[in-house]
Amino acid sequence: MAAAALLSVARQPSRTALFAFTRSLGTAPTPPRHSFDKISAQHISALKQIVGGDANCFTDATSLAAYNADWTGRYRGSSQLALRPPTPRAVADALKYCTQHGLAVVPQGGNTGLVGGGVPVYDEVVISTAALNAVESVDADSGCVVAGAGVVLQALDEELAKHNLMVPLDLGAKGSCHIGGNVSTNAGGLRYLRYGSLHGSVLGLEVALADGTLLDLLSTCRKDNTGYDLKQLFIGAEGTLGIVTRVALQAAPRPSSVQAAWIGIQTFEDVRRALRLARRHLGETLSAFEFVDRASLDVVLEGQHASMRLHDPLPDNPTPFHALVEVSGSNEAHDTEKLEHFLEAASEEGIAVDGTVASGGRQLAELWAIREGISEALARRGAPVYKYDVSIPLSCWYDIVTDMRARLSEAGYNDSSGVRVVGYGHMGDANMHLNISSLEVDDRIGNLIEPWVYEWVSSRGGSISAEHGLGQMKASAIGYSKHPEAVRLMAQIKDVLDPSGTLNPYKVLPSS
Amino acid sequence: MRILCAVKRVVDYAAKIRVNAAQTNVDTSSVKMSMNPFCEIALEEALRLKEAGIATEVVAVTVGPDAAKDTLRTAMAMGADHAVHVVHESAGAGAGALPPLAVARVLSAVVDHAGPFGMVLAGKQAIDGDNNQTGQMLAALRGWPQATFASSVSVTDGGTHAVVTREVDAGLETVKVPLPAVVTTDLRLNEPRYAKLPMILKARKREIETLSAETLNVKDHVDRDQGKLHVRKVSEPPARAGGVKTKDMDEFINMLREKGVL
């Protein structure tokens, strides 16, 4: 169809190479290697047998390179062995062998994490979920889907589409990330506002434990109040308590109507009013409320490839803030009515200076391409991007951006020196993405940012990692958002499930 | 000069479609519908001609069922001055749909009813039927010149002619046509604007002139035209077979020979 030619403006997942310069410093230096055993030929031979042969076992430098480096290019380990066990039992057996022989292990899914949680720090054995890639069942009545941990998120969504269902989360890495990894990191994403967290939509898990137990928590019941809800421990544990091998997930009905509006807003107070108004008017159909400040929009428009053809949706009325509001439902006429009603109210109450509704798929894709393209555009500027994914109370949500700008400006870093401070993110979840981008490497900038930004967030009771997790990047920063007693209890739980400490060491909790 | 811009409500270009069980059409029951992208481009061009002071009025027209009113509201939100809805249940594509000749017949009647127009702007084709016939047939019915697949349009000689660059297989061709003429639009002509909030809200309340094949006195013709084109079956293209990896060059060459490629 001629329509295919129009897909030049389409939602693009972020690409690996473009994040080559992403980093964050100031958190404690990498801890020294613990006294785990080193891999030997005997180990390799035994593990090869466990995972069923050469095809699932990688020891050559070329293959290992991909397993050893994270996609931002910032973290690089030196593992000598990567395994792709073909079954959950093989995962458990491989894990048991490694535990028994004192070999450290790092579980790896799609390797799209942003905090270095899925790559080796030293020579940990990589256990990849890639071969656990079957979608096992979809229950048309309940909407429950059971899938192997290695199913790529986008592939899972496409399979569910055949049943008029959808995966209850959506993120830029969907073309590469694994559902098991999403569960292990409690991934958030663009539709969290509507579908909530994986803590709510995961119905059951099968987890391989360090001692070789294949823990069957794979219930498909929507409601099950029998005992302690153990699966919650593994959701978001970033692979430090066990390796998720299968997932039972509550899929959501696939909306047949999706519409989006882009609003130009003058003050942040008005953006807060817009969010409250959106919740009131759009209620159950609201599926996204994304915030993009002027600095972010400028970076995207300036930094786009010639083929992307992104434009400012409201060129006649530039404003300091913008909101991308999406509604989705089952009745297009009904949803259009609600969206227009909301926009009318926003206009009458002086909240929206101007706005537009996407007329169809092309404009809808373009609005999302703007929002989803900010990260890439920042990376394309050429030098390190300092990325902070934080939860902040809405009452002071944008203050972190203005305060950061002021702090850097006082030290001589601002627009004219090529330093951009941008704020964008999932405002509906109070999740701010604060990014600072410079044109050249300058360590002074990093030192001005950290630990100031963590202290700022901590003092307002926010979270220093809203959705990206702690990984190795923030493994010593948990204290900014959790009290010592809580961290102690986490360490105790870790000790119960992984007494030898070989399961994804150096990650999440402080190394002490 | 007044411009008539024909727009069509079709399945959204990004929507995933499936053929219905009866194999007569695409299942549009729970699929997003939007203005045909080429029609959007045609409307955008009409609005630019108005903003340049060349056209004085832009009238949007659609032939379709009740729901097609949404497309006209979008047209008015973008800036069309007036909207005409010719109600007909069988617009679309697939079995039983109004064929291009019938649509052209109706549009010609609208030109008579709501004219005079110096130009009719339309998309080169609708992405549901992909016929690429309606504009050309309309020109023939009226004895007007046509300039199709436009990638640029300008009006010259004091508004009496249009110079249109056309995208053709051999490259670009520039033609000059006397007005009134039919111009159909291709992808690279322009990028349609975002409709702005104040106009979107106003468009909700504006009047749409509603007509039918009957009130336009073309019902008999349209019925006859409908009988001339019979869509027998709509089916999906054959599923792509997976690729095969060969272990070395020899095996690859042997496979090409087996398949008769070499």
C-alpha cells in the first residue's frame, strides 16, 4: 500500500550506539573483586553439558563482547563464559553448579538496562535468558499470558495483539528487552499511569534459585491470598535473589482507539492544573501524561536526523512547558468527545495557551517520536549525558531542573557554553528525567551534579531511582532513599536466598 | 478562486488490519479511522493557496456514511471554510463499496451544486482502495484538465492557469493547465499542519451541509456505476516464508541452482 511510505515518521526504539556517552559518576568507585573462584576448563565442560552443548555456550571473544558490555557503553566486564540455557531446569542446574563451585553469576536479559545491572563487573558467568523465548499460552477469558523470561517485549505484544490484548507496559527498549528482565527490574515505562506496576500485573513467576531450586510460583490466578506473596520479592530485585525463568502476566485489553493531544503551557503551576484536570475529565481513558520542557523540545528538534521530519507542533505559540496527553479506549467517538471536552476546559480555564490533537496515525506517531526521541537527541550532542531518573513530589517537581540550571550557571555552565539542562518525563507518575548534556567532557560538571542531585531528591522524600533501578551505578546510593533498618533487612533476605553471595554480586545493595 | 477539496475517511494508515471472515473486506469494526493521508495533503495545499491570497474559500466534501462527519470536522479544524457531506452508506473499499466512477459522479454533482470552483484538489488515491482513479474520472466527466501526483502546485497568469510538477515513473514532469482543473496530490507536496485548539473546538459546533445522491439528482447514475465494478474477494497476501541460512558458499550456490535462480 502507498501507506507504507508514510512510516518515515514512526516511533523508534533507542539504538545502542547512540548511548555510548551516557554515564553518571560520583557514586562510589567499583568495589574490589570478591574472592569468588575463577572459571576453569573443567567448569566450562560441566556447564556446557548442563546447558546442552556448544550451541548454548560461548567462550570466544567475539560472542563474549556483546555479553560483557551494557548498551550505554559505560560498563564493561570480563566474563570468560556466557550460557544460554534452553530450559528453566537448565537455568536452575547451571545456577546450582556455579553456587556449589563458588563461581559468581550475572543473569542477563535483553541487556538494555541503564544502570549496568545486567553485565558482569568482573568475570561473573553470564546466564542469558535468550533461549527461554516461547510464549506458552494465552487465556482468552482471563487475559493471562504465560511466557518464557526470554520473550522480547515487542514480540510478546505482537502475539497478544492477535487476541486483542496488549502487554501492560511500553518502553523505548521494547524491541530488545526481555519480559523476564522487565519483571526483574520492575520496569515502568510510558503506560504506567494507566496499567500500573508489574507488582500488580504479574500473576506468577517461576524462579531459579541459587541452590538449584526451580521455585514454582507460576500461579495464573488473578487473586490468591495464600501466604506471603513471594513473587513480589523477585519483581524489581534485579536478579540478585533469583533468576526469573517464566512469567505469568495479566495482559490488558488492547484499545481500539488511541488519541493524543499536545498542549502548550505557560507556567509549571498550570501544568499541575492540567494534570489534575486531565485526571478528572479523562479518568479511566487517560493512558499517558508526559511532560516535555522547552529545553527538551529544542534538543529533539535540533538533534534530529534529516529523515525524522519532526516539527514543533505549536510553532506560533512557543511556551516553556508542554504536555503530551494520551487517551485510549474502546470507542473512538466517545474518547474524542472526552478529549475535546478536556481541551475545552483547559482552554477556558487558561491552562492551555495552545494545543493540538493528532489527526491520525502519522501525527500521533510524530508526537510520540518527539517525546521518545529526547534521550537519543541528547546523546547525539556528542559528550557525556548525565541522566537522573527520580521521583519527586509534584509540588516541587520542576524545581530540580531550575535549581540544577542555577547551580551550573553559577559555575559558568549554561546554554552559551553548550551545556543544556533538560527536564522531561512521566509527570503522571511524578517521575522526572533530569538530564544534563555538555558538548565536551568536563569532570567539574559531574562533581557539581553529584551528590547534590541525590541530596536534593532525598531531602524532599523522593526516590533517586524511580524506574531504572540501582544496578551497579547506584549500588551505594540506596541510603538516599531507604533507611538503614530497611537496607539491613534487605541484606538479611539476600543472605537467605543467596548465602554465598554469588548471584549478581556488586549490584543493588552496598558491598559491605 | 474557490477550491473544492475532496477528503475520505479511511482506515488509519498505522492501524493493523485483518480481512473479515467473509473475505469481502477489511474488518473495520474496531479499527482507528482517519482522514486519508493524501487527502490531508490536498487540504493542506488548499489552505496554503488560501493563505497566499490565491483562493478565497476552501470547501471540503466527503462521500460517506454518518461517521464521515468526523473527517469533515478535522477538515474544518485545519481551516476549511465550509463542509459538505454527501451521505452514502457504501463508501470505503472492498465488496459493495462505491467505485471510483460513482464517487467522481457525485463530486461532479457537488461541483455543480456548490460551485463555481477554480480547482478541485484531491489525494491521488485513498489508502483503502488504492484505486488512483477518482480524480482522473472527475476531470473526464467535467471535461476539465487534470494534473495528478502533484509534488508542487502554483497558480499563474492571474489565476487562470496552474503549473504543477508531477511525480512520474521517469522522474518529475511539469505541466501547465488552464483552470478550472483537477489536481491530485502526492506525498511530497507538503506536510499537513497540526489543527490548533481554538479551531478544533469551534469545528465541533459548526454546521455541515448534508446532501445525498438523491438530492444531487445523480442517484440513478450512481446506482448504475455501482453495478459496473464487482469486488469478488479480498484476501491477505500469502504469508512470507522464513529465510534459510546455509552453512557455506557451496550450499548457497547449490540452493540457488535448485531454485532455478542460477
